[in-house]
Amino acid sequence: MKRRALLLCVVILIQLFVTGCWSRRELNDLAIAVGIGIDKIGDQYQVSAQVVLPSQIAGSKGGSPQSPVNLYKATGNTVYEALRKITTLSPRKIYISHLRILVLGEDLAKEGISSVLDFMSRDTDTRNDYFIVVAKDTKAEDTLKILTSLEKIPAVRLFSSLETSEKQWAPTSTVTLGTLITELVSKGKNPVLTGVVINGNVDVGQTQKNVETVDSPTELKYSGLAVFKEDKLIGWLNPEESKVYNYLTNKVKSTVFYIQCPEGKKVSLDVFEAHSKIKGSMHNDNPEISIEQHIESDIGEVQCRNLDLTNPKTITELEQIANHKVVHLFETTIKKVQQEFKSDIFGFGEVIHRSNPQAWKKLKDNWDQTFVNLPVSVKTDIKIRQLGKVTNSFLEEMK
Amino acid sequence: MLEKGKLSTRQLTILVMLLTIGDSILVIPPSTTHYARQNAWISTLIGMVIGLLAIYMYSRFIKLYPKLTLIEAIQKAFGKWLGTVLSLMTLMFFLIVTVGSMREVSDFVIAEMLPGTPIPPILTLFILIVIMATRLGIEVLGRTGEIFTPMIIILFLILTVAIVPQMDIVRILPILEDGIKPVLRGSISITAYTFLEPVVFLMVLPYVSQQQKITKGLLLGCLLGGTIIFLTLTVSILVLGPDLTTRDIYPSYNIARRISIGGFFERVEALIALQWMLTLFIKVTLFFYAFILGLSQLLKLKEYRVLTLPTGLILVSLAPIIAPNFTYYNTVFDNYWVYYVITFGLVLPLVLLGVAMFRRALSKDLKSQN
């Protein structure tokens, strides 16, 4: 009897522990931040958090129309401090496990991004499933203010559109924290981040007006890639050059480019598979890189009038024109990055590291200098496969 | 007889496998990768080979000290005074490993899953189950291991397969770029921590029902456990790369966080953590049991169950004290623990074997003289 009573007491006491209530965080004590922006003001960090208002997202019977998100910002000596300071403005503590986008201000990027990244990698609440972008010609907090249609939460829109544009058009690059840190640490590759711009007026962008009209006055747009040397932003690539980066790093899933047919008008090729093989080798203590790019494409659009697509010779001709164009594009971009930016964003250093580890030991400390004059040979192998639904364009008949 | 239960060979294999996985699956990747970088997978293979040799040595133990547990064997080999001293030291070893593993449990839970919760409540819950398992005996533990195994295997497979899209083979290249030395240095910690801990089974071997199949059982368990550790480490390097594996405190948890299938099978890391909780439980219980049983044998008690509750209490109080912070614990682990385990996992059994063989040779000599 005594033993049973004791057992009962123990069981009841255990219930105090098993509910996991010790350090509970109730859902309505959390402000779920989907977007974080970090700017540098003087030597202080300004952290802005785009927080979801659940009442506006769930259910369609909202009372007065309110914005689906709120922006809270605070300034502090460190990122962690600034984030906690936000509680002086927000009724809840910021919860960043559901983060979708991290926007770094351009000023911060020029000074160096590594100081803010440690917090993101150390905090237990953060994960690896959000993207990092740089705000171009604007402050990071402004990019989080713009309301978007089709996707109520702007940060989610930033996330989806970065992912989609990388898959479909390829001038943008999705970068997660793990990749960024690995590239920052690596001596053979420098990181890139995609740039986000605001087209239009920020003040109009944060109001409901932005989503009321058919043509939104203010829009968030992704531009080319930001080139980093060590952890500092040194320049931007235009969309064409950004595509070359994506080709070389095997990130292109699908894209479109045009070539000129013999009569001068344009043919669009729809790339559905792209694969690049980069080989490194050493010749007399000098590293060399050779690139082989394979592209599989279909004819997407024909604007030429005299193009006979039923003739295999035409296809071969078009392939040759495409090869010339792409080789030229690769070579000019690589040269520009080598000479203007002097930063190995393509990872040629890592290629040499893998192919000639002994030689890399000597090269790795001044790789960025060796990179400037690195001989790179490019070979492309573009194949045109399908034609779409029709063979020759009707333009041919329209004489 | 203090222990009336019997272990089947399969249960022995399973327990060895789960002990080998233990908490190594969580803490070994950063430690090994720190030295061996992307070649840490080779370190694992080296460790496994040494582990198999050690297991072979343990199996010789049965022939020379039949039906005796480690503590009883020490007393037989070294007599009353030296034997008692050595037994106490061995028991201390078991106790410290138990506390260390419990500290691992609480560190992991606090760092990743329940931040803000203090150590004692987490460990109290944990130790209550351990005490219950110990009181019920080794046979119950073996059966529990059998029940856990399918779940552990399935969770492990989910983790490994679901993360394949995020693997990149280039992260494991170049192979052996700095030669074999860093790989060997990396294999020291993995050998000691993962593969020499089955020494605890020397306390349990007399209770295996089929004595002649012990060697096979132990070897198979070591092989299976080693394979899982090897796969975990290789996956770590393939997904995170050597740099992130070293820097993360629990890289396997990080990998579990990255699982994302079809956009809906996400955020399943707690499920994978369940697997680690189970293997950690087996490890703590085995060492706890070894300590209790050994102490009872040393003190010639009739019943070992009385010791469980007080020891549990002591452990829960010890766990927060053994290291003031994580860095201290890590430094001790990396630099000193290794040699501690080698002493008791390798040197002690070797010495015991040596003494037994010497005695045998001596008695044969005497017999032949008569």
C-alpha cells in the first residue's frame, strides 16, 4: 500500500516534467519574421524584421484592410543586440525559424558581410533554408517594405521569385548560408549574391495602393549578381554575365538565349539542359583551366524569314552560330571578372585544388593574383533537338 | 547469481551495434573532420579495423576467464588488494563514461531542442528510465534493443536517403591531399570513442546463452555499428563539406534540418533526433549497468538493485559539474578522454590476457614438472 502511494506520487511529479513546459514559447508570444534586413548606419547595425500578421493571412473576412506584414527595426552594436531591441517596438519576440529571405544592405556589403553572418550561423533557431540577397541602390529595410500582389507576404515573394528565376531564366543565384560561409572560407572560390532593386517609389510601395492597381507602381526586381572579394562587395555583373556564372557553376536548369540567323534576325533557343565540365591542370608550375560546356536546347522562337528548319544543314549552322556566340560570351565575361574584379567567383581555384592538390598548396595564398592571368579555354557543345509544335515558321510564307 | 537473465546472440549483436552508434553519431564527425578534413571517412575505416581487432581480443577473454565478468576477472588475476584497486579504477571508468554520455544528452537537448531548460530536469527524466531498465536486468535491455532496432534503422535510412539530393561528390575530393598523417590523427578519436567502448560488454558476456557464438556476435555488432558511423560521417562531408562539419557542434542535426522533399517533407529533425536519443539511452544504460553490477560484485552484494537509485542521483548531480562549459568538455574530450578509453579499453584487457596466459603457461610448466 505504501509502495503504491509512493508510486502514485512519483507519477504525478513526473507529469511536471514530461509536458516540456519548462522553456515553452507560446505561439502568440512569437512574432514570426519572414524577412530580415541588415543595414549599417555608422558603426551600428540596423536590423529590420518583416513580421507576418496572422489575422491578415488566414481567413478572408478581415475587418479594416491592413497590411499582411509589419516592419520593425532597431539599431544596435551587434546584430543580436539589435534583434532583441526590437522588443521595445514589437509586442512579441522575433522568431526567425521561418525566415525566407535575408537582405543585406549595399553599404554593409561593401564594408564586409562576414560580421553579420556569425549570428545567423550560431543561433539555434536559424536554419539553412532561406536565401541571402543584397539590396542594390537602396537600403535593405526598404526592400522589406514593398507590398506585392499574387503573394501576400513580400518576403515569400522574394524567396519564390529568386528560386523560380534561377530555375527558368538563370541570371539570379540562390545562395543559402551554408554555401555562403563555405565560399567565404574557401581560398579557391569567392562568393556571389543576387541583387534586389526597387523599381519605383518606396513610399507608394508600402501602401495598399501598390496592390490595388493593375500595374503596381513599385516593384521588387532581381538584377544581376554581386561579386565579392573576400567578404566585400566589389562590383555587379549584368544579367548576361550572371548567366555565364550560372552556366559555369552548373546552376542553370532552363533558360533562353537568342542567336542571329544568317539574314540578321533572331532565333530563340530554349535551353533545357546545361552541364559544364571544368578541368584544371598544371603546365610548368602554371595553372590552366579548360571549360567544356554542354547545352541541350530546342528552337523556341523564329523571327527569320528564310530559315529552312527542315534541312539538317540549317540546324548544324544554327548550332555553330550558337557555339560562337556562347564561347564569345563566356570568354568576355571571364576576362572581365579576371581583370576588372580580380576575384575568382567561378571556383577555378577549387578545381585546381581538386586536380593538383600539391600544386594548390603553393598557389592558394595568392590565388586572386594568379587568377587575373589564368589562361582559360572555353569549348561549347550546343545541340538543338526539338522544334516545338511547327517546323518552318509561317513568316517564310508571308512574302 | 546477481543477474539471472540471459542474452541471445542476436541481442548481443544488437547491443554492440547500438553502443557503437551511441553518441558517436552525434559527436564524432566534428572531432574527426577537424584533423582529417574531407578524408575523415578513411579515418572511420581505420577505426573500424582497430575495433574489430579489439573485439577479437575481447573474445579471447572468454576463453581465458570463462563465465567471469570483467571485475571478477580482475580480482582473480590480481588478487585481493591490487584487484580491488584496479576494480575500483575500472568502475570509475564506467561511471565517468556514464556521466560523460549523460552530459552529451543534456548538451544536445539544451543546445538544439529545448533551449532554456536547465540540465537537472532533462537528466532526471532520462535517468529514471535508465534506472528502470537496469533494475529489470540485462535480458530486458537486450529485448529493448531488439525492439528499438527497426525504428533506428528506418530513421537512419530516412535521413540518409532524403538528403541525397543535397550531396555533392566534389566535397569529398581531393583524396588524401595531405597524406595519411592527418587521417591517422583523426582516427585516434574515433577509435577510442566509438570502437573501444565495447569493453563494457566484458561485464555482460557471462550472461550470453550461447557462449561459443559470442565472437561472431560481437564482430557483427561492431561491423554494423561501424558501417552506420561511416555512412553518417561520409554523408556529413558530402552534404556540408569538411569546413561546416568541423564548425558545427552537431552536424548530423544540421543535416536533418536540411531535409526537404517535394516541399512538404520538411522540418523533420526532431524525428531523426529520436534515433539518437534511443542509441544514447542504450549506451548510458549499458555503462550504468556495468558500474552497478561491477560494484555489487566487488562488494559481494546479494542484490544489485539497491545501488541503482543512489547512483542515479549522484549521476544527475555530477553531470552539470563535470565541466563548467562546453569548451572545457570539448578540450578534455579531444585531448585526454581518448587516452583514458585506450587504457581501459585496450591496455587493461591486454594485461588481463597477458596475466592469464602467463598463469596458464606457468601451471602447464608445473604440471609437466610433476
